[in-house]
Amino acid sequence: MTKQTQSKNLPDGWVWHEHDDSSGGLRSPDGKSYFGFDLMTREYHHPRWGWSPMCVNDSLAQVKALAEKWVQANVLKPSLTETLKHAKVQAASANKTLTQLGKEADIAR
């Protein structure tokens, strides 16, 4: 049987799957696996590094926290294009506001 739990620190749809054999992993809303773990062998699977041993004192909660932090920084981070688009929208809005304030100042004179 598989227990499915919504990730604590990621958007809806990022789900942890935990199987009866003490293995499992994190899946994205589109079903892609990003991290895996096996508590019997004390290993976790990182998307870039592959399988690695867990440190002696690592708990499953610590592995999940590491995984969720990595996903936030490397998967969910906005692309440069999105960031530039957002900056252009903000600049246009600020320019419009300044133009409007200038017109109001001229009227008040």
C-alpha cells in the first residue's frame, strides 16, 4: 500500500509517496519523480547526483526538507525570461504612475 502526502513546502500537487517497504519519493503535479528514498538501505536519490547514502543521523523529515528546498530553488524558480517580463511590467507601471503624477502636478499649478 502507498501513502500519499502533499508536500509541506511546495505548491499543491507535489506529493510524497511512501510505500510499505520503506521506500518512496517526491512526484511533481505532472507525475515526474524528483527525489527517492529507501530507508532500508539508508539511501536517497537526488535528480542530479543519483543514489547517495543518508548520513547516520538523517531522518526522513530531513531528506524531505532537503528535497523540497532543492525543488524550490531548481525547479520552481522563475526563468530569466519570466523575471525580465515581470520587471518590464513593473517599470511600465511605475512610468505610467510617474507620468500621471506629473500631469496632476501641472494641473495643480
